[in-house]
Amino acid sequence: MSERAEERAPAEAAAEAVKAYVRMNRAKLAEDGELLAQLLPERFAGGDVRDLQSFIIEKLKLETLRLRAERDALRDAQGALKKLDQGVRDAVLELIDARNFAEAIAVAIAAAPAFGADCAAFCVETDQGTARTATEGVRLIPAGTIAAVLGREGMGAILSSGGELLLGSGGGHCKSLAAFRLRIGRDTPAALYVLGAREPGRFEGEETEAGLRYFARALERAIRAWLDLPRI
């Protein structure tokens, strides 16, 4: 008794025939972008990919541009951090060489460009309101300002406004501020070291804030020494 071939529905038989053709002609089909666009519409949204090779090359070009942009951004960030680190080192050495209070303040103000800032100020709270002082770079600010900016216990903050109050009239153009509380003495007025930059987001980043905070700690110690105050 001879065996008869298993009968199949026409649609199933056609599907099997297509599968067999695909298996035998993979290379040829891979070069047919129009056919692939019909078979894989979710991969080729426009449905009009005529040249698969050109399509893939274009995607690779875009991906390469994206990766290069990320690489350049990381390189720029690393360069800025390296410059900041060197600036902090140099400024701390300048603080050690300072011979009086005014020189210590001058070092802090002059360090602004090395810290990526356009201006800087040493702010001291007073009941007299906002005013300039005889010492260059020192500003008087209303009592309670530092608590309003940093909170009662906060030691530093990165801000996007408030430059005119903390830095004076020129600070109104600053879109980035870095403010650090200075604990000079138990009985001295509250003080703040402020940096301002016109570029938005200039002081953002944990490493940037940490570097600036380190200099602020060195500054408060230098001032404390020149005022002959005990450690706190």
C-alpha cells in the first residue's frame, strides 16, 4: 500500500513555499529594501526604503555623530573640572601667602575666573541693609539673607537667581550662582562667599560644587586666622 502525501490547505502550502524560498535566497532578499519595508513596516516606518545599504549607513552616521557629541561633552566637562581643580589649588596657596584680611579677600575675589565665574563677593550680614564697604569685594547684606538662601543649617547652594542682591548691580546678569556659608567665628556676623556666572548651569555638578566648597572652607580658615579667632 503506497503512502499518500499529506494534504494541506492552499494557504498553508503557499506559506511553506514562501518560507522555503526565503531560506534559499536570504542574501538576495537582504538587498531588497522595498521588500523588507513591506515585510517589516515597524522597522521601516516610511515604507519607502529603496536602498537598505544606504539606509543603514545613514543610521550609522547619525549614531556616530551622537557618540562624538557625547564624547566631546565628556571631554569638555573633564577639562573644566581639571581647570577648576588647578584653580582651587593655586587659590589656596595664595591664601596661605596672604598677609592680612584684605589680601585674603582679594585672593577670593580674584579667583573667580579660575573657578569659571565672572564675578565674586564676600558678603557679611548686617542690620544696616545692603551696602558696599571700604574693602574691595566685601558687601553688606540684610540680616537673615543667608538663612533665606541656604536655610538655617545649609552650608552651600547652587542658584539661578539672586545675583543683584548678593553681588551688586553687576550680578543681575548672572544666571548661575554658587553661595557658601563661611563659619568664621562663634560671635562674628554670618558671612557668605558668592560666585556668579552669566552662563546658565555653570556651577552644576557634584564635583564642581565640591571643589568650590573646599576653597570656601580654606577661605573661612584664612580669615579666622587673620582675625585671630579661635577654631570652631
